[in-house]
Amino acid sequence: MAELYIGLMAGTSLDGIDACLVDFSDGQAKTIGFYYSPYDTTLIQRIAELSLPEHRTGLQDYGILDCELGHLFAASVRSLLQKTSISAASIQAIGSHGQTVFHAPDLTFPFSLQIADPNVIAEQTGITTIADFRRRDMAVNGQGAPLVPAFHEALFSHPTEHRCIINIGGIANITVLPAGSAQGALGFDTGPGNTLMDLWIQQQKNLAYDAGGQWAKTGSVDHDLIGRLKLDPYFKRYPPKSTGKEYFSLSWLQKKCGSTSYKPEDIQASLVFLTAITLCDAIRQYAPLTERVLICGGGAQNDYLRQLITKNLDCPVESTLTYGIHPDHVEAAAFAWLARRTLNHLPGNQTSVTGASRPVILGGVYFAR
């Protein structure tokens, strides 16, 4: 008998909502449906403004956007169910990550804020909804992120092969999976993923992203600039650590560039290289025994970025599609998995990843009517 959950994910790339239908029958995770709902340009701008550290939004604007995204997330669920011809009554629960608008794990009073009102999602879909996954981990002194490594371990660990999972969204992170996972997974944010590349091409060419890294390929990597960017203390910090677009922003890039004039295409080429090299540096430092790298997230579609990662590693680099799940589906599926953990009163965080003092059950449960 099918055991169905839906995972909803909206990443820091601000592209849209991923909805993934997963069957956990017999303890396996099999994706049986996926629906992507893109954000329109105006909505992207509103979310981006809310996420800016210097932006001072009114509570009314925040509340409206929270409710509006709740309706959009619910609409994605309904579209997914229609696409797969599965009824809402067949779904055990929805795991909604929501849309991160601020992640600040290193403050005196740390917090992480995701919007897309789960009350609305539960009411609009008639499905029990679990949301707000990060803050319970932070309540026990964890970073609140990344949370997906636990799912990576369940899905991709191998009894005899040392593996590393690269996930490239707005922010990039790795999951280290020792053979047999006897040592437990290690995972952390390595730094910018797509975020700086996207922000730069938006500013320079009014494009949402650099498809396949085509614009970056027209430039040259400036290793002097790379050196300046890599001096940032974040890259030298030991895990557990997590970060966000609040930190790796255009203002961060402009401060690092200083008054030096660089060609726009050279900056783009350098930003792709920065993402690749900081990922590879992290793997060499924290997973030197890695025999195979699996890559997922939106950045997996950037051919130039994948080429740079492959060039700088001494092991095969493959898409997670080779192992049964499309790279665009992994994160949403992970929140279906986390929702299942929560409903079964099982912890969802990994202390070796987030630095939390103990495992905890994640999220708030909003029961269906």
C-alpha cells in the first residue's frame, strides 16, 4: 500500500516552488510526481526586497506576502495532485520548507525565517501540513541548516564507497557520506551557489540567470579577484556552519571588488569559479577519501559550473538522476521525508551537521480539517 507525502521547496534562488510527490512504501523513497510553479518577476522582486538586510519592511507587507505565498504553495499542491490523478485524501502530509527570507544563525538570539503560511496550505489543500523545520534545531543551538543531509544519507549512502553530495541552490552545500555511514554524515554550507551569479547577471543584463553558464564562458577567471573573495572569513570557518543571501549579496561582492575595474563577463566567470572551487576545497579538506560525487540542485543544470567542478576533483562527478532522482527534485523530496519523520515522532536533524546539542523532532504540525 502506498505511503504518500508531498514536499514543497522554494530555494534562495527565488525561481519558484518545487512540489514533489514521494512514496515511502517499504521504507524506500520513490518520487512519483513533480510540479514546478515559477514565480513572476514582481513576486521575485518583493521577496528579494524583504530579504535585504538594509530593507525595513512594514509588518503589513510581510504578512500579506506570507499569506500570498501560502496560497501559491497550496496551488502547487493542487496542480501536482491533478497532474498525477491522486486525491488529497491519499496524502499523509505535506512537508513545506517555505521561502526563506532571512537566515541568521550566528546572532546572540539566532533565528531563521521562512514564509508561506502553513495554515493556508492546510486549509486550501485539506492535507496535514508540517512547516517551520529550521527553528527547533536552532532552539537546541544548531545552525538550523542544512537539513537535507539526513535525507542524502538515507538515499545515497553506500556500504563500501565514500561519497559526497553537492547541492547547489542559491547557497551551495555538501554532504559527506563515509562508506557505510558508520561515522555519520557531515554537511555544511560551503558558500555561494547560484546566488551571486544570478544577482550579477540580473544587474548587468537583466536576465534571471546565466543559462548553462554561457555568459560566464565569454569571460576569463580573474584569479586576483578570486583571491580577494576567498579571503572572506566564512570560507575559513570550521563546520557546523550555514549562510544565506543576506551574507553573500551584491553589497558583499562590491565591497570585495573595491575600486578595481573588472569586465562584467570576467566577474561572472570568476563567480562561477568561486562556487566551484569553494565546493572542491571543502571536499578536499573534509572528505579527502571521496570516491564519487553526486550533484543536485539547480546548479546541476549549469554545464560550465559542472565542468569546473569535475576538472578540480579527482573522482567521478555524476547527476543524482543516475541514482534514481532528478537533481531538481531532491530538496523537495527531502522535505517530504522530513515531514514523515515528524509525523512518526522521529528527529529530523543531525547533530553532526547542524551542531545542535541533541536530536529533535522538527517543525510545527497543522492538521487537516
